[in-house]
Amino acid sequence: GKTYTMFGPPHSMAEAAAAQQKTRAGAGVSGDGILRPEHGFVLRSGLDTLAAMQALEARGCKVALHGAMIEMSILSFSDQRCTDLLRSDMPICFIDDDNHLQGAEQMELKCAADLIHLAAAVEKRLTRGTRMNDTSSRSHCVAVLKLTVLEEGNVRESRLQFFDLMGSERF
């Protein structure tokens, strides 16, 4: 399914976060001791981005990577919410007229452990059982990685945006 492809099987990001804290792996940018075959695009892309950052820094560039994770719930036509999954109080955030996310935490990602913390936020998503799956996402989820590079006086910004749309199965 879509969520499996993006993050891995149910609870795999929470398990990765727990394993990372227990073993203290992930202090660097490598996924060694963390990455498993079933982990999805978000973690893999983030680890590749951290490795690219390290290469850019070796060339003398200043580099920063930030991440955000939000959930968009459509409870009814008139009750639609956008919440920040990175914060424990899950505050409401919004998309402005220029299509920029406002009110969501932009977490700085310096190492693999930070990236796992970001990806584990997906576990807070609204899920329900359906006839097809025991746990199916009932909300859209957007994970954003924003890389900013300062090289020879020029600033370059790149974004990876991952959209995991809610399932369409009937309850």
C-alpha cells in the first residue's frame, strides 16, 4: 500500500525510533544499524540527503536540512484540519494563499536519529480498520524535507515532498 511504500509496515517507524534510542545508533548520517529492507521512501531519501549534505560540507558549503510532518484530516466537507504531527499537542496549521505551510514545526535534521524522530511522527496518524486492512490511514500525510545550501555566495533550496493520501476503501 501507499503508507507501506512511504514509511514501511505499520509501527515500523516507532520500532525504528525505539531501537535507535536503545542502541544509540544514528548519531552520524549513516543508516547502519537502523535501516531495514522494509523501510520506505521517506527514511531512505532522508538518509541519502544526509549523505549528500556531508559531501557538500566537505566541499566547503554551508548546508541545513529541515523536515516537517503534517496530517490533513477530512472529517466532513466543512470540518477539515491540518495538524502538526511533530508536536505532542498536535496544533492546527494551515496552507497560506501562496501554498506555503504555516504554523508547523520545521525540525532541523542533523543526523539519522533526527530523521527517525521525524519519520516516527507518522504513527500519530488517524487510522481505522476496514474490510481490506486492520489499519488503514484515514487522513492525508505530508512529509517535507527542505535542503538549503550556501555555496560561493549563492543560496539554493531543494524540497522533497512526500504525499501519502488516505485509503479509499469503504468502512
